[in-house]
Amino acid sequence: MVLEYAGGAVIVTALSTDAYLLVLLNPSANLASLLFELRRHRAQISALV
């Protein structure tokens, strides 16, 4: 899920049934690239939590 607010954007993604990742981005961040990397590495990020 991607939400926009005055200070930029927020990405909320489920890592597992018990964990979510919340990422706050400033307006100059590359949202598309970050979304791609989060989807690509979701399993590895989940293993760290």
C-alpha cells in the first residue's frame, strides 16, 4: 500500500502474517525503484525481522 501525504509518501508492506514494514519517504525519493526493491527482496527482509 502506498499513501501520499504533505511530507512525501508512505509504503506499508506485509513481510509475514505477524510483521509489517512501514517506510517513510521524502518527496525526492525514487518511489518506483524502492517499491521494486522491496518486492524483490521481501523474503530476505522478512528473514531479518
